[in-house]
Amino acid sequence: MTISLQNIISLVNAQVIGKITNEVIETISIDSRSLQNDGETLFFALVGPNHDGHIYIEELINKGVKTFLVHYIPENVKDKAVFLQVENTLEALQKIAAYYRSLFQFPVIGITGSNGKTIIKEWLNFLLSPDYNIIRSPKSYNSQVGVPLSVLGINEKHNFGIFEAGISTVNEMQKLQAIIQPTIGILSNIGSAHDEGFANIGEKIKEKLKLFSDVSVLIYNKNKTIDAFIKPEIKKFTWSCKEVNVDVFISKKSILDKTILGVKTTTAKFEIKIPFQDDASIENAIQCLMVLLYFGYDYIVIQDRMQLLYPVEMRLKLKNGMNNSTLIDDSYSSDFQSLKIALDFLENQKQFKKKTLILSDIFQSGLSNEELYSSVSQLIISNKINRIIGIGETISSFKNKFLNAVTYKNTDEFIKDFDNLTFGNETILIKGARTFEFEKIVSLLEEKTHETVLEINLNAISHNLNFFKSKLKPETKMMVMVKAFGYGNGGFEIAKLLEHHKVDYLGVAFADEGISLKNAGIKLPIMVLNPETTSFSAIIQHQLEPEIYSIKGLNAFLQIAKQRGLKNFPIHIKLDTGMHRLGFQEANLPELIAKLKETKVVEVKSILSHLATSDDLTHNEFTLLQISLFEKLSSTLQKELKINPIRHILNTSGISNYPLAQYDMVRLGIGLYGISNDEEEQKYLENVGTLKSVISQIRTIQKGESVGYGRRFMADKTTKIATIPIGYADGISRHLGNGVGYVMINHQKAPIVGSVCMDMLMVDITHIDCKEGNEVIIFGENPTVIAIAKLLGTIPYEVLTSISQRVKRVFYRE
């Protein structure tokens, strides 16, 4: 994308502050973490209810960015860059994208609906790419921000577009329509996603249909409810498996693991085979089929291409690799736009200085190969990739454009040479088009563990963090608790994300947790909340900050600090205001004050206490007494020591229930991971962790036969049993056995039968259509961690932190 800066200024009616040196803009960015930000970048400081991009401007100026589109200019960066000031930075981004889209005249498919948008887009790209240079939304970029960024990826060589549009409430779709300007519309399945944003289903359908206000044709599954809302002037191309009064009638029959679709149009009748049997995949495939029919493809071509459809992976996954390496698995697509996204993810999540990229030939860039691989080379240089392994005929022929590169003509060549390559202590991005079968490479490089994984949604963590930030006064700082291996979710990966979001402190329980984060490169200040005196030397060595909660502990720390010749080393004073767990009580204050007055070795960085019942408003009076006592004791320390430290007492529930006690900082814990004690608040949080496994084996037992240790389950009829490779050594409580708990298989409950074993559990699947290898959800969206905690009579903390570290964590970003 290249666009005149003067053109942008005129389009958005921006007030210019500073002297313009850039004539054109090569890159538009909203992500401060991207190493692709440079002197030709225009950074949009987007502002939302839970975030503010302006806080990253100073950091970006230091990285070389010269031009910013802003709503306001922060005091600390005035006169340091060029600022284009507008009323609304998001609206400005959308206006620019709409203008840019209007410069291109080629077919553009716009897709909306509740489900299936990304699948349809990716399959259409696969089906049409032999005949067109396609620009499409990368990943699931379908939001008010994602759509303009997608459209701005168009270049002059593209001759076909496929963009998806997602909305969550009214008055959003007309903005996306103006940006996408689709010529062909596809309305996918209308389901219950985002129902809360609409008064009723009719309002939701009307809003979705605004995307198609100016299309040449609308493709959809004929439905009387939808028909009632479609304007009569819109040309329709309809299909159905039930109604015969349609343009294309579809019949279905299953054969083994495939589906045969009988296709009947007004002029032809034929069959096609697709490699799926589930209803959602069949419906998505039919939508793609309709596009091919609309474009007049020969039925032989349709048959050949449709049978090659494949499952679509829509997420970048972070996995443990061999020899202490980290893998980023993006092994199902290879285009220039998604390569940029994947490289940003690599930088954000890298755990090692060394970075390797395994990359296949890149398709549908719209550029000549010379231009494309020159751009890829520059992208790799800007992202400081240490080694590139190229796989494919084309990338091999451009090997000379890359430093420290080795290339192979195909994946099999790479696999044959695998033992001659070394991998270890590095972060490896695996990025390839599906035809290269890079999943084989992932399998080779992946650390060999069993089939149970805990998937961590990094987008959800960002959402939850911003939700709680929105409850704070602008000046209130935030500490986030990453103790207990990030409440079971993983430490470093989450800490790295929090560092990007500029939280003020991280909190850990013990020194070794903080040391591992510091060794991994985390630079945020880390408070150790339960330091043992034996760990004080290590705390000092690794620049951690201890909580001091007793005279004994203070004396021990002062002794070691004096020996090291320290001055003003940061410590945090814990007060006991009623929790009666750790902390100085009121009677200890005179001795504490005397000790601190006579030393320059330490500096009181903060004073804190902990609420015992912030989550239970029936104890409101007790909590208010705690807050009052904290005010009294902390004020005494401030006055006597003549200091002005950070004060903090609120935990996650306190943030919501006692906003007047924010003081200088709050401590966010379980809320970050999507769990609240308040049912209303829970609706606004997103699920972070999904624990999943697979079916190892299925067997049928007869009436009177038993399952598992102790024969605690006896079949009262012929019963189908599935064995799942997860047990109490993985953190599944034995109390969930004997019908107390359940797992989800194909969206249906499968009760746990018999005793939970160390490494396995068994479930009743008599009523479920499933097979060996099918996915099993232990917890996530359903059942939730909260639901499991209720079954066990415990709290969500215990369920989360019980998940063993032998369970592989896979981090992903949508």
C-alpha cells in the first residue's frame, strides 16, 4: 500500500502539528509491537473503552516512527514527531480504507453471518486462486478495525477480493459496507453468536443485510425469515436442501467419512464429493459451491476442486519444541499479509534471541516474484530473523535475497535432511501453504508429549485486562498476578503479553517464579509476595522486589542488603488489616518505623494489605473496616517516614466492588483469566483456557459389566464407553468420577463413569455419535471452570492451578 500523506490529511480533515517530511505512507499500523514500524509508517493511535494507543507513541518515536494520527498529543511527545490530529482515529482509519478500496474495480465478495465466515473465505480462496490474484482478510480480520486493515492490503496486481464482516451490535455494518464495497454477497449461517447486541433476531438479520445494500447478487440458504428482510431490488441466488423453489437444490448422502452432494440447477444435474460429514462444514461448502456456479465453472472443475477442501486452522499456535525451542505453528497458509501478522506474533512471543523462519513459497501476493521476494527479504531483515529455511521451487530460486538461508525444493527434501539440521534454544515460526504439508514439519519439531493440551487464548487475556483497566481512574497503576505458573495457564507467555500492555508490576508468590521470568527476559518490576528468608540473596541478584511482612524478615533482608552494600533497594511493606495471614499489625508499627528510619539500605516502594472478603458483599462492613484500618496504618507510615509510596489493597473482586479504595494501584488476579465471582460481570469476561484431549479408545460393554478400578460403575444396559488420556496426575480431581463430572464430545455431555485413574478417565458416549481421535473438551466455554468448581465444592483457583505442568500449554492468537 502506498498513499500520499497529503491525500490522507485531506480525506480525514486532519490538523497537522509538526513539519511533514514524508511524502507518502508505505505502512499503516495500529500495533506498537510490530518490528515493521519504521519511518514510512503512519501509526493510528486507536482509542477504545478499554485501551488507548496514545500511550505507545513515545516508544514508537524511539523506534523511528515519525508520523502519527492521533486524537490528542501526549505531553511527553510534543515537538518530537508529526501529528495528524482528528476527532476520531478509528473513523479516520475507516475513511482512508473506504477511499483506498474505491481505487480498485474488480469483483469483491463480502461475507457475513454468525458462523462460518472465515471457513468460507479460506475455501473460496483455495477454489478460486488458480484463476485469480486474490486479496482476502488475513485470519479472521472482520471487525471495525480488522476490515480496514484487510482492505489496505490491496495492490494493483490483485483482481479479486474476499472480505468477511463481523458485527456485534447495531449501526456497525454500514461502516464495513462502505469499506468492503462488495459486488457479491454471501450470507452464512445465522446463529446465536453476539445475540446480546441485538433486540431480537429480526434486528440482527436487518443489520447483517446492510452489507449487501449494493451487491450484484446475494447468495444464501433460502429461509422465509431472511426473505422477509431482503430488499426486492437485490438479485438473489438461492439454495436449499429442503425447499424446491430455489435456484439450486441440494441433496445429501454420507459415504464413509465423506458426503455426496446432489446438485440440481435449472440447467444441470450432477454430484460432487466433499471430505466432511458435519452439518456446518457441509453448509459452508455449499456456499462455496454456489459461488463457483454463479461464475459458470464447469461441473468437472467443481468436482475436482471441491473434493480437495480441507479443515481450516484459524489460529496461530505457540507450542513447546524439541531441544528447548518454541514453535509458532502457522502451517496452513502462506500469503504476504498473514506473514506480516505471523512475524509480529513471533516478536511478541519470542522466548529466545535466536529466531528461525521456515517458509514455503508465497501465493496470491499480487506482486511479481521479484517484487514479492524482495519485500519478503526486507520484512525478514526488519524482524531480525537469524535463519531462514525456504521450502518450494520459487523461494529456492530467490535464495540469494536472504541472509543465512538454506532452501529445499519440497517438504520431503527438508525431512530427508532433517537430521543434518540443528534446532534448539530458539523460537521457530513455521509458515507454509497447505499444499506443502508443513504439519509434518511441526510434528518433527514438536516436543513429544501426550495428546492432552491446555489452550490459552491470548486475545482473551488482553480483553479481560482491558475490561478491568476500564474500571480504574487514569492515574491508578495495575499489578497483575502471574504466580502459580500464571494460575496454571503459563508464566512467561502471559508476562510477555502484559509487558506489552504496559502493566506496572507483576506479582509472584515465590522467588523462583520471578527468577524464571527475569531469566526469560521480562523487564517489568516483579514483586515477590511470599519471600522466604533463604531466597533474599537470589531476590537481590535478580533485581526482584520482596514483600516484607515481619520484623524478623526485615532484619534478615537488611543484613544481606548491608553485606552487599546496597542503597535504596525497593521493598514492599505488608500490613495485616484483618486477613490474619501475613503482615505487620498495628502494634508492630513503632518498631517497624524505628528500623526503617535508621537505614538507607532499603526504600519503601509500596505499602499494601489484602482483603479477606471483597468477593462477598454480606461482609461489606468487615471489608470497610479493613480499608479504614489500612488508611490509618499506611498514613502513619507515610507521615512518620516522610515518604510517598504506592498504596494498594484491592484484588480482582475489590476492583469491582470497592472502586473508592483504588489508592495508587490495584492487583488483578483471577479476573485476568476470565473468572469473576459476580454473575453479571462474568458475562463481560472471555474464556482464556480450554483443556482438551482426545478419545483414545471406544468399547461397548454389556449389562452387568463394570468399568475401572473398584468396579464403581456397573452398566445397567448395553453401554458405549470412551477412554480419555487424562487423569488425576494431570489435575483432574477423582471427585469428578462416578457421574459427578462430565466432558463435552461433539457438543454433547459425556458423563464420567467409574473412578478417575492416574492417567485416564472413562465416559459414557452411548448417546453420542463420535469416533476414536475425536476432540474432548474437559473445560473451557462448556463446562466452565466455574461449573467444575461448583461440582467439586471448591473455587475456580483450585481447578486451574491443579492442572499439571506435564499438560502441554498451547498459546494462540485469533
